[in-house]
Amino acid sequence: MVDVGGNSSLAQSIKAVRTDGVVAATGLLGSSDGRDVLLIEALWNVCTVRGVLLGTREQFHDMVRFIEDHDVQLAVDNVTFSLGEVKEAYRRLEKQKHFAKIVIKIAQEP
């Protein structure tokens, strides 16, 4: 489970995650309700809470610039599936016939 709200939603995420699940705390978008999330909440719910640093907006722009300047290409499979072909995409994964990531096209391009 990914939590982007920080103290405003982290306690709720810990309660919602399955036993032995992982909550990835990636942000602090919500405002705090004044109550800190205590370690005991993760212990009672038998889960892992992991902080994930995503970087700054400037670092994101630097990454995009690097990708564009160096013509970095994504590693994706040579077969693209439509949303209606999701079961076939999963079968391709199960049979390990794919290379890297599977692409599922969700919307038509204009």
C-alpha cells in the first residue's frame, strides 16, 4: 500500500494493510491532525512501514532532461495489449514469454 498523506492518513493505512503487508510512506501531502503515528500501531497490525524518498521537483526535471538528452528508451515487451486483452497479457506473463514490462493500452490516442 502506498501512503502519500503522511500523518493525516498513515494510521489509517496501517489499519487497512493486510497482515504482513507493507505501507510505503512516500509523502506528506495531508495536513497533520496533531496526532503522531506511533510505532505500536505498526506492531499491533503486524506490518512493515517503509519510508520512500521520491526526490524533489527539480530532481524530477533533471531526470527528464537526462532521458531526453541521452535518448533513453524504456525496456518494454514487443507486444502491446488493449484493456480488453488483460487476461491474455497476464497469460503472457505467466508463461514468461515477455521481455521486461508488459504494456496495456488504456485509452485511444487522439
